[in-house]
Amino acid sequence: MTSSSIAVREIPLFPLPELVLFPTRPLPLHIFEFRYRIMMNTILESDRRFGVLCIDPSTGKIADYGCCAEILHFQRLKDDRMKMLTVGQQRFRVLEYVREKPYRIGLVEWVEDRPTEKDLKPMATEVEALLKDVVRLSGKLTNQKIELPNDLPELPRELSYWVASNLYGVASEQQELLEMQDTKLRLEREKDILLSTRNHLAARTALKDALK
């Protein structure tokens, strides 16, 4: 989604358990619940955009920050169910809920990273190197061939989104990364996470080699 002069708008909202969507990242969906079938049919008649918010399953709390998704492709199935491919666009913060039924509609404001004059490419290079180490060690530990995609983002902000979206089983950590409005801080946090993961995997790999 390109920047808009309208900083606040109403959008339909789709809360999902332990799922955090990031800009530029794909999100396949299977729509089967009645209220969300209504929502998607309505969206398909307009601009094909809706907001994705993470639900904490332990508390039922819906996050205040989310990411707008745009429907790229969809397929209708039996009983009006749908399969669709969406992609993350702009981040937002929910200001208030305008309507709760049959599905939520929220008044949101768009969120962007603060501009910086600092060159973040060196930090992005460090993060990418750690990412490659983690993938290499994971493959060695599991005896599987694991490869990073060839189209890994080169720009620091987009790389930070890619890394954050591929952290598995840590939705609360992903949510914190989504809410950050500073690319440098996001990359620094991801660097810490990847460094800790790499060291853990390296220790496990060394132990595995020693037991051979």
C-alpha cells in the first residue's frame, strides 16, 4: 500500500490466534466462519483490504497494533468457503472499534518507522549473516537441506520484516517487533535473537558431533 494523505480510516478487522502479519509478507487464508465469509465478500466488492490482528490465546486479548492485508487471489469452495492469498501492506494502530457485529470494524491510524539518516546496511548485513548461520546449523542438526530464498530482501527495513515474520512459535516477540517504529531497534532485537539461537544450535551441534 502506498502512503496516503488520509492518516486515519475505518477498516474491517480479522483477529487471528498467535498470528502476526508483517508488511510485504504473504498470508494464505481459509475462510470458513460465517461472519468472516460475509466480511470477505464485502471486501471483495471494495478495495480488497482488511486488518489482521493477533489474539493472545491465553488471555483472549486482541492486539492494538496490526497489519493491513490485501487480497491478491481467491478461490470459492463449497458452502461459500474461500481460499485466498493475501499480502501484508501497512501497519496500523487501532484507535477504537466502530462496530463489533457481524464482524469488527475499527478506526485505525497508519504506523511507519521513523526516518533515520544512519546507514543501517552494515547492521542488516550482520543480521543476514547470523540468519545464514542459524539456517546452516539447523540443517546440520536435523540432517536436512535448508536454504534461504534467493529473493531475501536487501533493504534493512524489509529484511527486518522478513526476519520477524519467520520467527516461529514466539507470537508475543513478533508482536513487539511489529509495534516497533524504529528499523534500527528492530534489527538490533533480531540480531540478539539470532545470536542467541545460533549459540544454542552451535552447542547442540558440537554435542551431536562429540557423540558420534
